[in-house]
Amino acid sequence: MSEHAHPNYVKIWGILLVLLVVSIVGPMFEIQAVTLVTAFGIAFVKAYLVVKNFMHLNVEPRFLIYMLATCLAFMGLFYAGVAPDVMAATGSNWVKPSFVAALDPYADDGGVLGH
């Protein structure tokens, strides 16, 4: 097992705290495109910092990183495969439950909830 220098955890905590504040204050400007880009960008940066500095994946064997990437790819593939069916209101042998359909803001009743 190789020894590695531990990162400055207080500095990483400070960076994560600043990114948290930016992700909370950012949507207050109500610029939707900027909000989406910064929200996902900040989430990616925060996840990277946690994985690199607290989970120490940068010092793990390469095959573990490849396994993690493969699992993430399969999870994305699974989501892309089932999301269109789950989001549809009806389908073959499928009807959206009434309690879910009542909460659908794009329903045929013009978006009135609980008609």
C-alpha cells in the first residue's frame, strides 16, 4: 500500500461551503439557463472534490475506477431506457395511477390540481 499526502481537509470544506452558498444563491437571480448550467456544474465539481479528497479514488487501482465508470454508464443507460415509459401517462398494459395523475400539472384539465 502506497503512502500519499492527505489533502487540507479544512480547505476542501471551505471550497465545498462556498460552492453550497453559490448553489443556494444562484437560483435567486432567476436566469433559468445559467441556473441549470451552474447547478449541474457545481454538483459535478462538489462530487469530484468529495471523490478525490475524501474517498481517495485517486490512489486506488485503475480497475476500480473503470468499474465505477462502467456502473455509472449502466445506470445512465438504464435511466434512458425506462424514463420515457415511466413519464408517459398511458401505454401498453400501463395507466398512470390516479394519485399521480392528479398531481400532473400538464393534465388535460388545464393544470388544475385535484379537479
